[in-house]
Amino acid sequence: MLSTQTIKLVKDTIPLLANAGTQVTDHFYKRMFSHNPELLNIFNVSNQKSGKQQFALFSALAAYATHIDNPAVLSEAINRINHKHASLNILPEHYPIVGTHLLATLEEMFPNECTPEIIAAWAEAYGFLADLFITQEEGIYQQSEQKLGGWRGKRRFAISKIVQESEVIKSLYLTPVDGRQVATYSPGQYLAIECQVDGQDNRQIRQYSLSQSAKSDHYRISVKTDGLISSHLHTLEVGDEVDAYPPAGDFVLQTNQAPKVLVSAGVGITPMMAMLETLAEQDTQAPCLFLHACRNQNERAFTQSIENFKTQLPQLQTHTWIEADAQHEHSGLMQLNSLKPLLPIDDGEFYLCGPSGFMAFIKSQLIDLGVDQSRILYEVFGPHESL
Ligand code: HEM
């Protein structure tokens, strides 16, 4: 355990970090990438350019320092980061690199305030968190490896089928080139794909929600043409190959009989497709509501598949909001008030996926309707932001 003195010294640094804002993490990333450019193959260069990841690390460190004497408060957030890290194959040897640049950043940015005593406290606290992360991430690696069809690290996959699901979304079916089975996963989890885009200096990894129930011989991801890697994936053809890491993620469908409400916008529909298909295959009796929002009819995906699930799931009810179509059953933004009698306010589980603005909007409506926050589960694409 960390001593009271270490905790105090770390906590006392918070105002300093908070005042400097993203300057600290900005300095940290610039420093780390100039000394260890190989890490540019692991980090999302687009997030670096937009400054989004800077903020995620900063808030994690600030939260850690705030709750350093009671890390249980952070266990959910830590679990989410561990899954993200494991999916990106972050290894124990990466931690001292991050630690070194972090401490050097504090010394360089705050030469007067960060005394050797404070630096030593941060070193101890970082080491404590790093040990925890390394242990938990090793647990995730072992679980992935021990599954039937499981593996650790990179595995080569060929694109075996491509389906255009809407004007902007394509499904890619990925079959391992070794011809062996693939590891099972929980609906809601994602797969990390690594590839090299022509004209880019570094390889890049991106995570995509698996968009169907677990199959033994292939995976399916459904990708919106958006951003560097997703746009590149849209150019690939059947037979082209990519590397993938084992499925991971903490946003998973709970296996119980509680009513399920799946709420998505745009390409946020992808984990919901995996959840819906799993519910249909499990012949669940639980009430099930599928709510989806998209911008226009051309961007609407999986319409027929969702209708087909109603044969196996007769209790399934669906509602779609088409923002730009005034003739549709629901148009404009998703308003849940009109569905109030259908919503399992007291005992349902609400799964949300879509742009963070959409999810914040839905979450506040659900809370106003009386849904307990603990039953609202969500997945953020890109660096995590609290809703
Ligand atoms: C993502 C914290 C160590 C690489 C993240 C996120 C947080 C975080 C909060 C965002 C998670 C989300 O979006 O849900 C930390 C903390 C660490 C640590 C507190 C130390 C104890 C490391 C190490 C590496 C690493 C050692 C590897 C060198 C990444 C990458 C991402 C990430 C690649 C994905 C985001 C991106 O590519 O921009 N980490 N991390 N992290 N972390 Fe860490």
C-alpha cells in the first residue's frame, strides 16, 4: 500500500496539474514520441492531432490522484482502460517508458514546485497503478489465450466477404488465414485491427465492435467510412489481409432475464446487432426494445436483419428515428417521452452506443424518467469521455 505521506504529496500536486490543463500531457506525449517513436505504432495518431487522448490520460491521472486512498471507486474505470489496453496489446515493458516520461514531464514543467520528494511520491504512485494494470491486463491476455480458438498478440485475418449495409457502413467478414477456430466473445465487445495505410509512417490500430453473435470460424465488424483507418478498410477487397488482436471490452450484454433496451445512433448500431442476435439465439423471454437513430434513410443499416430477428424474438419491439425524414414514424432527435409506457424504467438494462453527445442526451432523458444510473451501460467510440 502507499503511505499516507505519498498520497498527500500526490494529491497536493492536483491543483498544479489542473491549472496547467492539457499542457502537461501535451508535453508528455511530445517527449515520449520523440524518445520512443516506436510507440507511434500503438497510439492513435489522429487522436494525438485532435488532442483527445491527451485529455483522457490527464483525467485518468487526476482521478487516480483524487481517489488514490480509495482505488475501489475507480475499479470500473480501471477495468475499462485495462480492456482497451489489452486489446491494443500494451505490454509490461511499455509501463516504465510511460512512467519515465511522466516523471520527467513533471520535473521539466514544474521545476520549482516538483521537489525530489514529490517526484518520488509520483514514482511510487505510478508504480503502484502500473503494477495493478499489468496484473489485470495479464489476466485478460490469459483468458483470451485459454479460450477455444483463443490466441495472444497478432493474428492474420483475410477478408472473406464484404456487405454494404448502408451508404456509409460496410460489413467485413474476417477469417483467420491459419484456418483454425476463432475465440468466442461477449456481445458488445470489440476487435482491434492493425494495418498500414499507404503514405503513413506508422502502423495503426483501431477497435471495432463485433457486429454479430460469436461464430466459431470468423468475425464480422461493420465500419463507417470515417477517419484514416476506417476509410482505408473501405478500400479493401475480398482476399486482402489485416492483423487483429483478440476481442476485448467491458461493454457486454448481461446474461439475465432483465428487460433489455438497446439504444444506438449511427454506426453505434454495431454492438447492438451482436446483442440482438445473441438474444435471438438464446431464445430469451425477456422484453426487448431496440431504439435506433440515424441521419437519413440512406444511412440506415441492417433494417432487414432486425426485422428477421422478430421471428425468433416475438417480444422484440423496434423504433427508429430518421432525423431528416419528416414522413417517418419518428423524425428529428430521439425523444423517449413518447415511449414512456414501453420503457422498463424500474428493472430494465439500458445499453447505449453512439456519438457521446447523443448518449449524454439519452442518458439525461433516462435519468429524468427515473432510470437508475447503474442500469445505464454505454460504449464510447474513440477516447472515453464521461457522459
Ligand atoms: C488509452 C490511462 C499506461 C497506451 C488510455 C485511456 C486512459 C489511459 C484513461 C483512455 C481509455 C478510454 O478511451 O476508454 C493510462 C494510465 C496508464 C496508462 C493511467 C498508466 C498507469 C499506458 C501504457 C501504454 C498506453 C504503458 C503503452 C505505451 C494507451 C493507448 C490507448 C490508451 C494506445 C488508446 C488511445 C489512443 O491510442 O489514443 N490509457 N494508460 N497506456 N493507452 Fe493508456
